Amino acid sequence: MPSQICHVLAGISSRKHTGFAPDPQHIPLFNLGCQGPDIFAHNRRTKPFALAYARLLHRRRYGAFCRVAAVSLRNSPDPQIRAWLAGFVTHQAVDRMMHPYIVYRSAELPAKAVPGVSPALYHAFFERIIDVLILRRQTGRQAASFNTDPVFRLSRDACAILSRFIAATLRSVYPESAADDPLLEQRVTNAFWDTRYFYHLTNPARTGMSIPANKSAITHFSDRGPAGVALLYPENPDAAVDWLNDSRSPWKDPVGGTPRHESAGDLFDRAVGEGAAVIRCLEAVLSGDESPEALEQLAGNSCLSIQNADGSIAAVSYADPLDLPAELVRETALRERWISGLSVDPVKGELV
């Protein structure tokens, strides 16, 4: 899945195409909503876990969740939930639009290309490369400018409100898994706080090499070698590699092999357009001008990754991965040399 910066940037861009403007104090809740069910995937520190709900929402009935949530919000309006839900409905557009390219360019790498690095980590590292380059494309800024602490600020009161709301929605949409789960609300709460912890730990404002004070934060990951560095945002990915396919070179759909040529930027722009349409539909549902079923249909109930014809998650049949192992080794060396006392040009990403 695209990583957190890409989801926030797409959500913000989608929102600007609509009439929806959350209270400024609720924008961090919108940003958290843009992360969709990824917050459940980050729940790896605090039990009881909510990992199963990440899988459910990514696999099926995302649109149904949006429908049930919108009806509940319409019946009991709350500005904090409204901000969060407006972000949440954009998540699926980014995932479905960008996953084919991400999978095609990061799947089927040799299992032992870099010792200790799993295939899933190459996928995550590629997502962070895309985050950095899309941020530069959209804003002209470096990754270190994206401070996740204020971007994803969350109060305990807001967390409690969202956790109750999300738990109730999950029970309605996935009764076979959630109806008899007495710990569900606590699971959601734990997911929010573990997500905040993970975003703080990997905060590019704390792990960028341009600030000497960041050395201790970087060491936390670099001591783990490439497997740790894969979770950090690279300062400047190798400019000789067309990571975003800006040249629009041909590639293939990873499921059916259909020829494609879009750049990651093209896919991002399409996701922004789809996200804007879903926010408009959500607002129409909340005002009573559109049916909740229309929102469900627009958000869709198919999986959020590469799909079979029936909307279920598909296996990878076609892939031509970029040399992510080499880039990860390069990034690890840059960070280790920087920590050892050498400096890195923050613009070129080269040792000086």
C-alpha cells in the first residue's frame, strides 16, 4: 500500500476539490482518516491487537463500512468523526489506483537479495521512496519537512470518540468477526496509539540526515541494518532510477499482464480525482441529498490491492522489480557513514 505521506497528500488534494473544510483543529483527524485501515496494521505493540481488522477492511466491504459509518454520522453528527471519515473515504482510491504499479515494480525480488530483508520490506521501502518523490512533486519539499507529530496529533478525548464509533461500525459490517468481540473498542484505541508511536519513531523530521540531533533516532534503525533502514524515508533516492516512471515507459498489470504506461504521478492524480468524488458523495449523504448505497458503490467493496475479476485479492503473475536491494544497501551505507562522522549533502544525497 502507499505509505502515510502519499495518503495525506492525496487526501488533502481531494478535499481541496470539494466544498468540505474541517475545522483547522480537526485536520490531524482528517490526516489520520486518510490512513484508512493501515492504523490496524501498525498495532504491533499493545494488546489486544486489531491486526485482523486491517486484513478485513483491505480485503472486502470497504464501501459497506463507509455506508454504515455515514448513516451513523448523519444520525449523530460529530465534527471530529466527520473530519476523520472524510479522510477515510479517500484511502481506498489511493490504494487501488497505485497498488498495481507498486506491486509490479517491487514483487518477486530474490528472497535473499539482502540478508535479513523480507520481500515485504522491499515493498515498504519502495512505498517510502514513492512518498518522498510524490511529496517533492506536489510541494517541492524534502521528506524532513513532513513532521508526523503535528500532522497526526491525537487527543485522548478524540481517540475515545473515534474508537467507539469505529468499533460500532465494525460490528455492523463484520458481525462474524466483531459482533462478539468484547475487546473491540480497546483494540481500536490500541491501534491509534501504536500508530502514533510508529509515526513518531519513523518521523522523517527526526530521522533525516540533515540535522545532527537526529543521530540517535537514525541509530535506532541503522543498528538493525538494511531491515531497519527500509522503514525510514530515504533523503534522496538514486536520481538515475526512474522510480515514478516519469518517462511513462511500458509496464504490465501484475494480474492480467495488460500493457500500461502511466507514471506514479499519473496514478496519484487519478486517485485524487476519485477521492474528491467520494468526499462529495459523503457530504451529500450527510446532508440527505444522496443515498448511503451510492457511497458504498462509489467506495467499492473489492479488495484494496491487486484484484481478480470478482474483486478478491489476486496473486502476482507479472512483475519486473526495480533494483530495490541495491538502493536499500546504498541508503544503509549513507546512514551508517553519516553516523560515523561523515556528512551527507542533503540536496544530492551524496557523501561529502
